[in-house]
Amino acid sequence: MKQLHPRRNRRGLKLMTPVEEAGHPWESDLAADDAVPSDTLRDEPARFSAVRLLPALRSSRGGAPVAKPRPLGDMALTWLLPVLLLAGWEAASRLGYLAPRILPAPSAVVLAFRENLQNGALIHHTLISIQRALVGLVIGGGLGFMLGIVNSAAAIGGKRTGLTPRMLRAMPHLAVIPLVILWFGRDESAALFLISAGVFFPVYLNTRNGIRSVDRGLIEMGRVCGLSTGALYARIILPGALPSILAGLRYALGVMWLALIVAETVSAKWGIGSMIKNAGAAAQTDVVLLGILDFALLAALADMAVRWIERRALAWHPSTQTGFEVAR
Amino acid sequence: MKWTAIRPGRRQMEVEGPAAVQLDPVRESVAITLDDVTRSFGRRDVLRALSLHIAPNEFVAVVGRSGCGKTTLLRTIAGLESVDHGQVAIDGVPVVGLRRDLQLLCPEPRLLPWHRIIANVGIARGQGWRGRALAALTEVELRERADDWPSALSVGQKQRVALARALVSRPRVLLMDEPFDALGVPARSELQQLLIRLRGDYRFTAVLATRDVREALTLADRVLIMRDGAVAKEFTIQTPLQLRRASPALAHLEQSILAAV
């Protein structure tokens, strides 16, 4: 069965082309995730994707031959458990079996959401957290990327370098929090340091390893064809290392959220982490849960953003090409 | 680029008639000279006091078993390997590094999977690269695949793209290291015929390393038998390229070369 699906042609124009495979770009990806159980931990945030949660959409849009259209009963089973769980939870709260001090009712979380949205607190906390995370990511990731290039440049030239901070990498960086607070105080800079330090290593190591694993034959070909060093990096080395760099970025995002939560809980006045901490101190469990959901949403969105970049940047990669592309 | 500045008197040899005058004077083919070249990796001598002269526009095939030093010989001429002793010179200029007028074809096509075919051929970019890349693709009969990803091409087509990429810069020296090795029989003879045709138009000095005697006999003006890092024997082929397929003299020569390898 064919269906129309927007895809871009090689000049970047959006085309309506028949695609025999899955309808939504995310969809095939998720199907691939299912086949690799070891990958599921890393891909956890993507499970919030609406496409995955609504298998009915898939079959109603004309069907995807890759994933067999599920029977209605199957679908009901998928939804039955969460719905039952929520209903049981709500009932337990209302009947007094579950004290609001332990866990708030789902309805209370919804109410807390409405209240915090209306008084602007939620938006403010969220924006502060996003800003903090991004600044930390740019500092740590930028440093890691640059050092990765510098460190591997010598390896490209055939020399071995000794700068391998294995010990630093193996150390859980959150363990240095007391030191960080002594250095920076309970300040914005402490939070930024923690996030940057956490992001630095995955980006650095993956950039370095990505560059080192670029086929030497391709680099030699570039030199024989007379490419300058800059052109060599732009056309051969960095594109070759890109899959690894992006994998490092996705891993770094996970570390980034973790460091953000810890840093905000420890030292910040604003941000989702501090919102959770303050609410916890005041026994407002509904706000705590709201903050947790907020974090989960941000993490899922960030992961989707990197996946989108991957899809765009790795269009050449055989694993991202559709049957349409290869068949030509 | 120093090779345009230092050019000893090769011109008298080439300029013979009106047709020759029309050729781009910078793009005449050049001679390759190896003088007593020795190269060892660790304790193993890969090239042993190898001396060799290849005339401009000549097509030399180097035949030998695996590990006899063919690849090292080509890489030394290309400037990718240094020599321990002796000298390699192209057009009278000692080879110290890579030259812009030299191209190397490897057993694997070495295409960049993240670039379309056209961008692979025009990898060196420069002014008007797209037009030149298209022209080169036309030469290897792959113009209609210009906008495909390399992964969509067959092995033989990929090797033809690699040949087009080498031709874009109009090399004066073309070194080929078993370029047909991974190819099936039809793709192999297709690429051989292509090379024979392009030789006339592009006027490069060519060195082909191969294990296939028949391939050497199909393409080359001279066949060198290499053994243990030195030239053991050499055969000059007089039969014109077009007549070689059915030549009984060549069948006889093939037997004696096979005996020598």
C-alpha cells in the first residue's frame, strides 16, 4: 500500500512522494528501537512520542507494512493498564488510602499544573532551567568538541598522544559537589560548572573516537586530491565522525538533565529543581510530581531535537535511507 | 606549485605536429625515474635497489605476487612513502611529497558516503568544479548517476567514479593499485576498455600494479615482473591495443610471463 508522505528531494524542496514504508519519520526509528533491547535505556525519552502511544493512528492512515496493524484488542490492552493504574490511584487517594503527604492524587497534580501555569511560576522555573542547561551544554560541549578535535589531530598525523583522562571520566562527576560548592559557592556558576563538566566528557570522548575511527584511506584520498587541512576536516574528517559525535551529544543530554536536577536542588533559587526541592520541604507532593513531569517532558523534547538533527545530517547513511532512495 | 616552474626540456619531444601544439602545454605527460630506490619496513626490505625509467605517456604494468612490493612502489612514486635510499623523480623533479598532477587509484574506490557522486568527483572543488566533475562523469558514462549517493552504486560503478575523480584534475601521472581487483569479470573488462579509450584523450603516464597477467597484457605498453622488491624481468608489447584480444603472439607472451611470475 502506498501513501503520500512529504519528503525532501535533493535540492531541499518538499515533495509528496510515495513511500512504501512507515508513514511518520519517527516511526521506523522507533520500530528499529524495538528490535534492539540494549538501546531501550538510552531511548527511553522517545517513548513519550505521541506516534508510539497511538498505534491506532498508524493503521488508520493506510497501514504500515513494517509494523503489522494491531488488532483492536491488542491496542486496548496497551491502554488498559495505564488507565486502570491512574483510576486506582485516584480512587485510593479519594478514599483516603493514600495520604497526600505520600502521593498526591492525579487530579491534584492537574490542579497544581493549572495554578502554577496561571501564576507564571512554572514557565519561569522552566525557562530558567532550559537556559541553565543550554549554557552548560554549550560551554561543556563546546570545550569537549574542540579538545576532541585537537587531541585527535595529532592522531590523524600518525602520532600517538598520551592525553587520555580515563580516570577523570571514570569518576562520577556529581561526587565533587562539595568541592564545587566550596569553589563557587551556592551560585549560578556552581550549577554551570556541574553541567559543563558532566557534558564535557561524553562529547569529548565521542568526538575524539569518532575522528580517530574515520577511514584512513578516505583521508589519504583527500590529501592525494590536494585538499587543504581545513577542507579535509570540513569534507572528510568531521562528516565521518558525525555519527559518533551525535551519539555523544545524545548521551551528554542525559548527563545534562541529571546534573541540572542535582545542581538546582543543591544550589539554585530558581529552576525546576529548586521548585521540586522547595515543594518537597513544604510537603507539596503535587508540585513535586509536576516538576518531575516537567523534567521528563524537557528531556523527551531534547532527545527528539537531536534525533531530528541526526535524521537531517545523516541522510547519506544507509540506515536512514528509505527504500525509495536505494532502489534508484 | 613548483612543477609548473621547473620544467626541463621535455617539450621538443612532444611537439611534433599541429595536433600536439593544441594540447595544453602544462598537461603533457611526464617521465618517472626511480634510481636505486630502497625502502624497508622494520627488517623487511620491500624495495631493493630498484631502478626504473618510465617514459612520458607510457603505460607500464607491474605484475607480481602479493607482497612483492607493488603497492609500496606506487606509494613511493606518489610521495606517500619516503625512501631509505635512492631517489624518485617525476619530470626530473625529486618527489618529496604529494604532487597535484598525480593521482592514485586504489583497490577500494574510497568514495565519501556522505557526498553525492558529483561532489565526490569534484572533491577538490575550485572554480567551476561542478562542470568539470560532470564532464569527467560523462567520460566514465555515469553522468545520469551524478546526484545519487555512493551506496546506490555497484562496485564497478564506484570504481568508475573513482576514475572520474582522478581524471578531473587532468593528472599527468596516473597510478593504479589493483583497481580491478574487487570487480567481477564484466565490470572489469568494461573498465579496461574505458581506460584504453581515456589514455588517448588524457595523455597521462600510467603505472598499473596487478596480479592479473592478462589484464597487464590488455592495457600496458610494457610489463615488469616484480619479485622480492626488484624488477626481475620485463617484456615490451608491440601489438597495438586494438588488436590484442585475439593476438596469438600475446597468448605466447602470456605463457612466458606466467612462467616468469
